[in-house]
Amino acid sequence: MAETIVVALGGNALGSTPEKQLELVQNTAGVIADLVEQGYEVVIGHGNGPQVGMINLAMEFSANKGGGTPPMPFPECGAMTQGYIGYHLQQAIGRSLREKGIKKSCAAVITQIVVDPDDPGFLNPTKPIGSFVAKEEAEAITAEKGYVFVEDARRGYRRVVPSPLPKRIVELELVEQLVAAGNIVITVGGGGIPVVETDDGLEGVDAVIDKDRACALLARELHADRLVILTAVERVCLHYRTPDERALESLTLQECERYMAAGEFPPGSMQPKIEACMEFVRSCGGTALITSLEKAADALVGKTGTIITR
């Protein structure tokens, strides 16, 4: 029986502009097609931080110019990113599959995820979106719009929005059916569109769910064999970007907890990835893997990457 893996694509697998993304997703698609060729059943999740920030800013700019463009609510901006990122991935993956002679369909599902309206994340915005800006520009936008900016990984300042925990994938049954039929499914894009349950049904909220946590939930619900988080580094490191940097081949849950307590994994970058892996491993006993896009195939056969186990 084929092994099912949920692959969480990081921002380095996509692009901050449609043009750059078209270029990058072809490399991403080649990696996905290689995994399919090796016999894996692949389900794909992806981030949308730069993209949702770009769309939100463009819509606000157009509306403020008075040209008749209505302001676009944040959940709708998230849905737009699911659509256009999914479209680019579908095209590129389809092309790569055809080149390999693999007859499989690939589809993107616009996915909603239920969150708790009382989640403390709504009181403490932490999720970076949009592009990096200088401190002066961040201060000017804050004064005009009231947005919250934080310094992100010493690369500049980025707007942050609430990031509630994912509770339930609304379209899970549909995703299960598509996977069972042998399709490659792109889902929980950008962490899913965050919605809350009301007496009148589901209602979108202004937030961005962490895509790694959403993919961990997806992997648990699908009873996947592995959660694979593809990011910018080949292996998780201790003392990252210091003379004492040390790459890790493996981590246990206990080691993850100890290193996080010691502040080894920054909250804005590696920490949510580690936490997502821990959630998946702890809940279902599978294994999780963190590695780079380029090394995914090697990492899945144990040649590189950082594996997280009980």
C-alpha cells in the first residue's frame, strides 16, 4: 500500500510576485512529481504570507484611490491566494507529471478551517504577512492604518496578524475522497481560510492560520504516514547562524521540548514547524520530517533532513 505523505510547502517554494512564483513552482512541481513517481500518495499544503499581504495591500491601495474598487475583506484575500497559488501549482505539477508519463489528476480545493473565536491568538498578532519593509516605512503604515509590525529574523519589519489554532477542516471529507481516488490534492492553502461557527453558518475572520499547524491537522485527520515540512534549510540546526551551528539528524519529542525551552527555535520561523511536527507525532505515532525542497527525495529515504519521532 502506498505511503501517504502530507507536504507543507514553505515560502521558498513559491514567490512574492506572480511572475516569480511561476518560475519557482516549476522546480517545486518537479520535486512533487519525483515523489509521486517513487510511489508516494502526496497531499500538498502551502503558505501564503507574502501573497495575502500583497493582495490585501493592492486592494486597499485601489480602494483608497477612489476608483470604485471596494475594500476586500481579509478572508477573501486569503481565498484569492488559495486560488492563484493552487492554479500555478496545478499547472506546473500537471506538466511535470506529463513529462514523466504519469497519469494522475491534480486539484486545488478552496479550504476553510474552523477556529475558536476566543482563541488567545486574536489578542496577540504574531503571523507575518506581506513583504519586508524598513523600520521607518513600518512606522508610517502603523500611524496611517493601525497595523502591527514586528522585526522578522533580522531581515526587516513585517506586518503581523492574529494566528489562531486550527480546529476543524471543513472540506476534509471531500479531500479524503479525492485522495482515496488517487488524486494529488492541494488543500489548506495558506493554512486554510479561518472561519468561526455562528448561528447563521460559517463566517470568515481576519487572521492567518499557520500553514504547518494546518498541515499537521490535515496529516492527523488523513492518518498520513508522514508529515513533511519543506523549508529553506536542509536540517534543523542548534545555534543557527552562529559559529557553533550544529545540524540535527533526528529529534525526539523530549528533545524538541528541551531545545524549545532553551530558546533554540525562533518563534517566527522554526518553532511553529517543530510544534506542528510534535503535534502530529504525538497524536498518531507517525514520523515528521523537516528539510529543504531540493533535498526532499533524499530526506524521505533517510539520507538527509531532520526526522522527528516519539
